[in-house]
Amino acid sequence: MMTLWSVASVLTLAFIFWLNAVMTASPYIVYLSGLKKQSERKNSLVALLLLLASLLYFFLKVGSFAAEGFAGMIDKTYMQFIWTGPVGLFIQLQIAIAIAWIVYSVVKLKRIKWVLYVVAIGLMGWSFLSIGHGSDAVWWGKLALLTHLLVAWIWFGSLNSLRKLATSVPLAKAKAIMERFGVHMSAAVPILLIAGLVMYRSATGRWMPELPLTSYDTVLLAKLVFVALILLVAALHKLKFVPQLNDNAAAKRLKNSITAEMVLAVTIFTLASALSSAFSPG
């Protein structure tokens, strides 16, 4: 049974997931859209939100362990306990990512930007390998997790920018951008699914859930339902909405559909956060 502390922690972790995704997809969107530069203001805002979300996650975890109401969130004993454990390492790495991204957002030299980007992505991977069942997975389980995260981050982190581009650039350019994205994701989705299957094998020792279902399996199956739904929406984009992108009404329909896809993505991130922090494969 999840407590209010657990629910708040899962939602905050899902928000951290989303911010990491936005960062990961940031240069990809620039490449995909042909924009000359990224928004320094947006990157700085994302970094600031990540910093605040990481600190909130820390205090929520402290409060959860202390179990003494809001006063427990600042219990020095539990603060030290959390800070020196796996969750503390995760939070420290996320704070480091936020700082690196602030520098990334203001620096002008492309070489330095790329170094900072690679450092940030590396820290993201390290942070998510430090919590949940990924922390004690075998090497191929860790590799599958990193692959799964990278593909999901690029896909889901691109959605808000694609949603805006659907109606903010000329129709021909919007159509070309969406078509390129569809081609890229058509190649990436099988990798995402295979990596997810290998992750489950690493976590549980099985390839498929078995009866009776554990709470972990139940949440995982719920996540797979939403994955199926988002794949269906993505297929509709590729096969129907993007080919029909010839007028403003079609652009608005596509924008609304991408909004629905974002809702599904947030739900998937939330269930993934629950799997990594609130439920055990055992």
C-alpha cells in the first residue's frame, strides 16, 4: 500500500524523469527542426526546475523515512542517512546535472556545449543506475536500462517541441519535421521494446509475468497498456495526421493529438517511477 509520501515521491521522480528527457532531446530537436540555436531561457528554466525537483525529492524521502509528519522532512539524522545512501547519490547527481545544464545554456562555444551535454547525459545514466533494481542489475541489465532510458528520453522529451512546431512553422516544414521524426522513431521503438524486455528479465529472472501476479507485475502491465496506447497514437500520426498536414485545421488536429501523446508519456513516466522506487521485482 503506497503512502502519501510514496505517491508524492513517485510524482516528483516522474517530473525529474521528464526534465531529464527534455534535456536529452534538446539538441535532437535543433537538429530535427533545422533551428540555428536552442533557447537559452528554456534551458535555464529546465535546469532550475530540475534543481528544485531534486531538492524536493530529497526532503520527501527524508519525510517518508522519518514518518513524523512534515517536521520529519528536516530531521537531521534521517537527512544524513538519505544523503549518504543510494537516493542521496541520485539526488547529488541530479543537482550536478542541473548545474552543468545551467552552464550549457549560457556557454557559446559549440565544443564546450557538446562536452557539457555528454557529461550531463552520463550523469543522468549514472543517477538512474544508482536507484531501484537497476543498481544491482548485471551488466547487460544496466546496459538495457540505459538504452531504454535514452530512447524514451529522446522520444518523450521531443513531444512538447514537436507540439509547438506543428503550428509555428510553415506547413511544408512542419510536415518534413514530423516525417523525419517518424522515420527515426520507427527505428528506435523496437530498440525501446527489446531493451524493456531485457530489463524485465534482469530484474525478475523471467521473460514474462507469471500467475499469481506481484504488485510489480501489475504496475508493469499497466505501464505496457499505456505504451501500447502511445504506440497507437504514434502510428496514427505517421500514417494519417502527418500525411494530411496540408492546412491549418490539420495542423491543429496534429497539435491536439501530440498533446494526448504527452499525457500518455507523463503517465508512462509516472508508472516507470513507481516501478523504480516504490515496488520491488521480488
